[in-house]
Amino acid sequence: MAAGGRVRFNVGGQVFETTTTTLANAGRDSMLGALLDSSWNVSSSSPSGGGVAEYFIDRNPACFAVLLDLLRTGSLHVPPHLPEKLLYREALYYGLLDHVRAARWGAFDGDRIRLAESVPGRAPGDGTAIRAAPDGGCCVAHGGAVRVYNWMLDERRPVSLDHSQVNDAAYLDAATLLIAARERLGKRDGGMAAFSAVSGDLRHRFRVAHDRQVKSFTAGAMAFDQESRIFASCKGRLNEYGIGVWDRVTGEQADFFYEHPGCALGDADKLQWLDATNALMVATLFPKADNCFIGLLDFRAKNVVWSWSDAGVAASLDDKRVLHAIAMEDERSVCVINQYDDLGFLDLRSGAGGVRWSSRSKLMNRKVPGEESCYPKLATHGGQLFSSMNDSISVFSGPEYVLTSTLRRSHGGAICDFSIGGDRLFALHNEENVFDVWETPPPPII
Amino acid sequence: MMNGGGGGGQKKRAPRIEPFRHRVETDPKFFDKSWRKLHDAIREIYNHNASGLSFEELYRTAYNMVLNKFAPQLYEKLTENMKEHLEDMRTCIDAAQGGLFLEELQRKWNDHNKALTMIRDILMYMDRTYIPTNKKTPVFDHGLELWRDTIVRSPTIQGRLSDTLLELIHSERTGEVINRGLMRTTTKMLMDLGLSVYQDDFERPFLEVSASFYSGESQQFIECCACGEYLKQAERRLSEESERVSQYLDVKTHEKITAVVVNEMLANHMQRLILMENSGLVNMLVEDRYEDLTRMYTLFNHVPDGLTTIRSVMASHIKDTGKSLVTDPERLKDPVDFVQRLLNMKDKYDNIINVSFSNDKSFLNALNSSFEHFINLNNRSPEFISLFVDDKLRKGVKEANEEDLETVLDKVMMLFRYLQEKDLFEKYYKQHLAKRLLSGRAASDDSERSMLVKLKTECGYQFTSKLEGMFTDLKTSEDTTQGFYASTSSELLADAPTISVQILTTGSWPTQTCNTCNLPPEIVSVSEKFRAYYLGTHNGRRLTWQTNMGHADIKATFGNGSKHELNVSTYQMCVLMLFNSSDVLTYREIEQSTAIPAADLKRCLQSLALVKGKQVLRKEPMSRDIADDDSFFVNDKFTSKLFKVKIGTVAAQKETDPEKLETRQRVEEDRKPQIEAAIVRIMKSRRVLDHNSIMMEVTKQLQPRFMPNPVVIKKRIESLIEREFLERDKTDRKMYRYLA
């Protein structure tokens, strides 16, 4: 190609010079990569004779400058006068949008994250759930619809499953969104479906059959394992309660784990796949009749390999009630939280044994939950534990889970749900349905 | 913005407010113009004439088309256009004759790939935006699909392609050289089109054709080849197929084609191959064909039930040969040879399993159980094994070094482990050991003791305690004899023969019927002195002379003047001493004066007078059998090269039939208390037990020593009930109760 590896671009009249090595950072799959590829430069001995190849590109030079800088340094610096959307559009033209996204914010660290943006909600009702997409986008479920945002926080087409009340949403991958919805009386709707997160089109409706008869159902919480299966808690009309299992590729029902007496599965509030244990954690925390139940299901042997229940523990309203549960990343314990924001742990390796409540609530000035409060939620990421309470999120780090940061902002009210993914944390507030986006800034220069 | 375009402000009417147009109308021919540009470019690309094209311009054109929402039409046009190009290519490929077909296909495939990359480059923006939101196939993959449908799966090519590939593989199988590079690139193309294309269009027919090829070939081979030859062929075919896979097929095919070859060549003919007459497994085993056996083992390892079949054929062969060995009356004549043959057989199969069957545990187990089966078919095996050990441990028989001896003994222990009647072995071993020790013919104390240790580790302390007692007796006897000579004044013993007394504890040694004889007066006097000394030092003991077990060294001067020292048994000594006073004696006279039992005396006279080279006496008449009136006299012409002459005893090493019966009876008798002890032990801990469980537990407990006969156990239970150790349950007669 060009001598000395030098390349000259004329972008919208402005001339840039760079090297082939810098451009190689764009990758062969980008427009710049193709432009310089040998298949397009079979006989292009430079006519100017200067030994430097020159290419004309009919685009915005200011944006090209930013993107060229990104290819040179790997970091993104957007001048104040340059609108971000313009930059994103140009990046898409060159096929560098992924580069921009990767440089836009840093690797997730709960102790370094900053509030990046607040997105005002437009939904009429209260939000039920917010879910982070693997690529940094998110979706917010309120009532019968799910609002979908890409990582640039542009809103896409909202998604709904017959406008039934949405119980849970989950990103199977960046482009596929699963929705679990309630079945309404008299209508054979609700259930579970997969949508394109990009276009909002319905891709697949998951069916449940009992005795070879397809039945409508209400889907509650959802989870999926690493390779092949999707799980959801299911409530059928005729007491067909249990956990449905579907093949991820074909979408066909693969299994159904009917609930035994004493372990409520059909209206589970949280499902979580434990890869190392090869079991599904099911937590039913707001049961209609029975007690709180947390259990691990083994689908190979079709049995409950570990379980805990608050039977006989929570007698009155003031007692500590488990309101949310999450299996820790080492799969050795389950972390739970109660209405006083106490953290507790259940040991997964030993059989029985109660909740080991940590003494955190004594350190905090215990506030009697007011009317504005929301139920607390838990999440784990990269060895850190996150819990939401009222209007802030606490970050706990280290093997002992010591409180290291508190994320709070001035308005929006209590946090009703939050989610971590794509190196971002999304927190959905109770008031006005506003949601916050927390990001880790790029590392300091030195 | 409002007036910026061509269509916006053509008709101006002042008072009307024009509706705000969001976007400027585009040229109605925009799409056609743009597509024409791309269309021409694609044509140039397929014509290898891309040098004049500007990528930036083409990319921008496609970008604008997508931006103006023409992506669906663009996609459609592209599909159409590529199809046209591919159809042209197909015509070229169709026209290619014979061997050029694959080459042409390959050339076009390369062209298409290259073009496809460039087309993908141009339409990259569509790939990123329109394709994912509309679930379309990306341009490159779409191009592969078109190639698959238009070329590979077209009616003119599909069959021809797979036939060509299969034909080439067939000719390679029959020994021709083919262009493997072309094969590789062609199969690679099928794989690039997706695993299902490779599998459906090539792999499945390939496996089918291979199956029928190998089915035919194996049929042909098995009719004319010996088993070893056949297996060699199968092995070669298997390695050829693996090489084929590594050369030009998908890795995943390896397992499948191997399964086909194994199934056709081995599994389908397994029984016939293994049992093949004159060359099958049995012949390989007989002829120690390690290489063939190894091959058979590794090949049939792939076949389900293959090793099980080999193992069971081997086991039944071992059982058969073993059975014919142990039941052959010819073999019973020489116990040492009998055991040696067993050992050789064991060595042989140990070697085969070690070398050819990769020391497979299950094969070793089969070997052991086969040996156990046939060794116990002959109830004299315990005796013979003991005799074999006796032969090895006896002095002077073979001057084997101790290490060799050790390994032989270890091997014998293997055989010992197979024995069910270990107590019978113990009985014989005791007898043989006693003989060795008393006649002073134990080759080495170390070897004897090491054998004892082996038995002890195998069977426990109880088994060898009496045998160890025998060694202790010998040691103390030596001390006692020394003590006797030290305490008795030498004048008192002047001229008397030197005696060495071995004091055997009754019970430790095999009981012998006590056959006393009249000892010569010289001996009587000294032995009486010893008795006095011994009883003087030990209170409350009884001393009985076992004259049938001793031996003596006597100095003899013959009539011809030659002097020799004769090593003889006590009985022989008694006989020879008679000739100090008489020249000729008849058998009856000898019998009267010595009082030696007739059978022993005859044997002893035979050994003195009839063994060639050691004829100390002469007999008249010179017949083998000894009659009452036969007379004996000293052989004056006795000569020998050696000064010391050892006179052996014509001894029956092997037991005679009545002896055998006696031993058997004694063993049966000895077993009774052992069975009773076992019953009592079990009942004491269990208190109440039903009949079947007792039988089972007793058998289990005693199995290491012998297999108790159920009838005998039942009798012992009856006897214990009589003696009120046990009682029957009053309601359930099958239950026994222990009475403390």
C-alpha cells in the first residue's frame, strides 16, 4: 500500500494524515478497514507520486477528527460544541460505534461510579422493574408496557405483550428481550414472550403444555443458564404451579418442575441460575398463603437440593421479614434483606440453619419505613454487593462486605428497582418514573 | 431547509401556508440510479476488474440508499443480481469435463468468495443497521446461502459433486493417489456453507458408501484370511481412515467413520474372528502371538462387548487346558512336574495379559478365577503343591540360588491362593517339612523361614504357629544335646557312638505311629544315659524314641579293605550293625532281631542291597522282591569313588492310596472342631439365627482355609445341639438359639 504506511484523508475538504497502523485499530469490519483493504486497492499506485495514498470521504471533518483521535489513543474526547448524537451518527457511518461505546465509559466499579444522566420517565404508572442490557442499554417496565432504551439512551419502540401487566423483563442478549406478563381473567393472554430489543417485534411466544395440552399461564420471575435453558415461574389456571423450562434455541418447552407442597415455586419473585452448583435458586418472598421460601432446584434429579423457609419465624409485622434474596457470586451463600435494611446470609453448603443477620442496622440510624419507602432490592457485581434502600444504594465490598459507598441523588424519591449490566447501573425512582444512569468514568490520565 | 430542495417551493401561492415538509423530496430516480452504480460495480468485481472502482463512493451510495429507506429493495436487488452471477458460474461449472469439474468448482468458489467480501464491504452499513433490526441474513452469509442453493444444491451439481468426491475416495481406498489438496478445499467449502451442508451433502452418503465398501471387503477377507491377517487389515484400514479425516475431512467425521469401519469389519464378524479355527484367539494364546493378541485387544476395545467376548473365550480356554492338565493321569505320576506345568501356564498367561492386554484388571481376574476353578478340580493339588515346595527346599536337589528360589516360592504362593482346601495343604506341608527338618535336608533355614512368612501373611498366625514350633524344637534339641555332652563325663561315654537327639513336642509334629525297634546295644546304652539326663533336667515329661525318623553315620571297613562312611537311616543302621557279629543273615533272622515293621524293613533292605552303586549288602537270590528265606551278606567287593556314601531309602514320596485316604480322614476329623468353633463364634455374637444364615456365615468364615461341606456343617450343628451349646427355636424349627 502507501509508502511508509502513511495515509491521507480528505474529509469534507479538510485533510488528515495518519498511519495504516492507527487505522488498523478500526478493524477490518469497519468502513475504514475496508477502504484500506488490499482487495480495494489492487492497482492504486498513488498518482500524485508523493508515495502517500489519498482518499476522499464526503463526511463531517469535525467528527472525523474526534474518531481519528479515538483510533489513535483509544480514549474518547468530545469537544463541548459537538453534539454527541452527531458523533454517534458519524461513528455508525464509519462502523466505529462499538469503539465509541467502549471508550464512552470505563469498566464497572461500584466505588467509582458517578451519576452520568437522569432520564425523565414518561410512563403513566409506577415502574415495576428496570433491567440493564448487556450493551449498556436498558428497559423499564411499567404496567402493561416495557420502554426500551439503547445505550445512547435513545428510546426505541416500546414493547408489550397484549398490554398485560408485566411482571418481569430480562435481556437474553443485547438484541433479545424476554417479557413475563400476567394472564387476565377471561383472556388467554399473558405468559412469556421474546421480543427484538431493537425493533420491538414479537419474536417468539413461549408455550406451556400440561398433559400435552397448551395452557395459558401467568409468568412471574425469569432466569436463564449459560447455554441452553430459560426458566420462569408459572401459574396456570388449574393450579399448574411450578417452574417452566424452555430451550433457548428452539423456544420449545423442555421441562416443567411442578411445585411440591411446602415450596412455593409458581409465584416466585426471583429466579437465579447457579452455574457452578448446576441448580436454580427460587425465592418466593411474597407468597399468598404459605411461608417465605428459598430453595435450590436440581433439574437433573428433579428435586430440591437445598431450601430455607421462614415457617414459624415471622409471626408479627414487626418481625424481620425477608424481602429480597440473591445468591452470592461464589454460590456459597444467599444474601437476604429485610424491611429494616438488615443484610443477612444463608449458608448454601450446610443444610438447615437460619439467617445470619449482620449487625448493620445498628450502625445506621434505623428509620421506621415511611410511606414513601419501596421494598429494598439486592444485586451483586464483580465481588461487590449492592442494596437499595429508600433513595440510596449502598455498595459493600471485600470478603466481609463492608459498606464502602453510598449512591444518592437529590430528587426522584425512593428507588423501587435497580439493575447492573453493560458496565452501568440503572436506578428507577418511585417519583416521576425518572431513572438514573451511573457509570464509571474513564480511568484518570495518570 | 424548506426551500432547499428541488420539489419544495415550485408552486408559490402567497396566502396559503404550505404544510411544513419534514424532508426534502428525493430524486424519484434516486434508487434506480444508485442501484445501477452498485450493479455495475458488482459486475466489475465478478469480472476481476475492480481496480477502477472507488470504495468510498460505492459505500456512500449504499449508505444513502439505506438512509432513504431503500434497504429492503436494495437487499432484494442484490439477491437477484448475485443469483444471476451465480447462474453464469454454474453454466461454466457444468461445462467442465471429468476431472476438471472439481477444479472449476473450486475456482468459481474462490471468485465468489472474493467478490462476496467486496460486496459485503460496500453494503457494510446495511449489515449494521437494516439487517439486525429486520432479522435478515447478513450479506456475506446470504451470499453463501445463494451459492449453496444455486450451485452446490442445483440438480446438475449436487449429485455430481458427491459422486465425484466419493469416487475419488473409493479410488484412494483401492490404492490410487488422488489430489488431496483439491479434496480438502472442496470439503472445506462444504463446511463453510454450514455444518448441515457438509453432513447432508457429503458426510451421510460418505458413511453409507463406506459401510457398504467395508462390508464387502470384510466379507471377502474373512473367507480367505486367517484371523491375524484379517485384524492387520482392519487396523490398516482404521489408520487409513483417520489419516483421511486429518487430511481432508472434518474432525467430527473421525468418530463416525471409525464407528463404521469397526462395525463393518469387527463387530459384525466378532464371533467368527475370535473363534476362527486354526488362527483365532485360542491359537494365538497357544502360540503366544503377542503382536496379534495386542492387535486383537486394541481393536475389539472399540467394539461393544468385544473385550468381554475375548475375556470369556480366554477364560474357558484356560479352564479347558487346565482341566485336562490336572485330570491327566499321566501328570499325576510326577507331582513336581505337575506343579511346574501349572506355574508355566500361569507365567504364560501373566505374560500375555501384561504384554498384549495392557495388564487389564478384568483379564487378570478372569485368569485367577479360571485357575481357581481348575486347580480345585483335582483334590490332590494341595499335596502336589506341598511336594513341589519340598522339592525346591530340599538340600542338594538343585543348587538354585536364593533369589531364584524366592521368585519360585512367590509363584507357588499364587497357586496356593487358588486352593480351596488350604488346611489340606497345611497338613502335607507339615509332613514334608518334618521330613526335611529331621533328615537334615532342609536346604536353607532362610528359605524355609521366608516360606513360613509367606504362608503367615497369606493365612495368618494360626496357620503357621505349629510349623514355627517345629523350628523351635530343633533349636532347643541342639542345645539339649550339647548340654548332655557337657554334663556327662567323657569316660562314661568312651567308645560309645555320638548321638544327636531331636526332641519333638507332641502335637507340633505330624503324628506318626510309633514303631519302635530293637536298637543295637551300643546305642541303647548311650540313649538310656540321655534319657536319664533329660528327665533329670525336665520334670514330668515322657520321652519316646521315634526310631523310624532318625539317621546315622557309620564307619565301615569292607573285606576288600576299602573304608567308607555310610550315611544311613536308623533302621538301616540297626540292620548293618547285625553284620558285625554274623556273616549271613536271612530276612526272618533280621526281622526277629531288629523288630522293624515288615514294610519298613523290606524297603530298607531293598535300598541296602538293590540300589545300583550303593550295594552294601548282597542278597541271595538276586531278585527285587524280598522273601522270608532270602539271605543277606556283606558285599565285600563294595567300592565307591566317594568316601562318604549316602544310602537313600526307597521311599514312596507320593502318598499311596491308603495313606491318602488316611490323610483325608484326618483332615476331615480336624475340620470338625474348626467348624464347630466357627458356629459357636457366630452364634455367640448373633444369639439367634436361621439355618441358611448360619450355613452362609460359616462358609464365609472358613473359606480362607477350606470349603466346608454343608452336610458336615449340619452334623456339627446337631452335635452342638446335643451338647447343649445351641437349641432349636420352639416355634420355628429353622431358627437356632445360642445357649450361654
